[in-house]
Amino acid sequence: MNEKKISECIGAMIGGFIGLIILNSVPLWAHLTNGIILASWSRILWAANLSMALQIAGNLFLAIYRPARFYSFTQLILALAGPFSVIVFFHFFPLDFSQVVGNWVNLLAKVLLVVGIVGSVIAAIVYLVRTILGTQYKQSLSESV
């Protein structure tokens, strides 16, 4: 894994702000989705907003200050925030594709959520080890030129 560039941190913050706006506006246009977005969407918003806020704050800190241990610890927090909100999403699953394309899409979406959770947990373990060891990240080829 390579260390994020400052521009990538700023891009992630902008993406986080856009994500917050979209997540919180979904209930306003849910009635236009033929029943795909359920009323339970409001039950996942707190976890999604928390995750997005942590992503924004974490990337702000990384754009300013980035010694090896701090960088790894911040990435660890971000790697844990994502799956937390996905677990809440999985629990309430505020989507229902059965009316439009069939129940198999609901099952596929849940399987993909589980795969994402597993991947994020693996990333969190890597960042935990890097935090403990304080290892530096490798420079990418474009940075070393």
C-alpha cells in the first residue's frame, strides 16, 4: 500500500461532502424509486453520516499532518468506520429490488456487502500492524522521480 498524496486526501474530503449531501437527500426522492428505497433508510443515516464525517476529518488531518504512526492510525480508524456503517446498512438493508428486477439482486447486494466488510477488516488489520510498528510507506514510482 502506498501513502495517499495530499491531493488524494483533499479529493476524498470533497467526495465525503458530496456523499453526505446525497445520503441525506435520498429520503426526499425515495418516492420516485418504485419502492426500491424503503422507509428504513432513515435508520441507517446516523451510521452513514458518522462514517462520512470521520472520513472527512481523517483526510483533513492527513492532508496537514502525516508522520508514519499517525498516518497508519488514522487509516485504521477510517478502515473501521466504513465497515461499521456497512454492518448497520446490512442489518436494516433499506433497499428492495424485488419489485423491479427480482429478489436475487437483494441477495447479491448483501453478499457484496459482506465481501466489503471482510476486505475492510483485512485492511484494518494491516493498518493496526503498521500503527504498532510505525513503518513508513513506500513511495510510488511517480513520487520518486
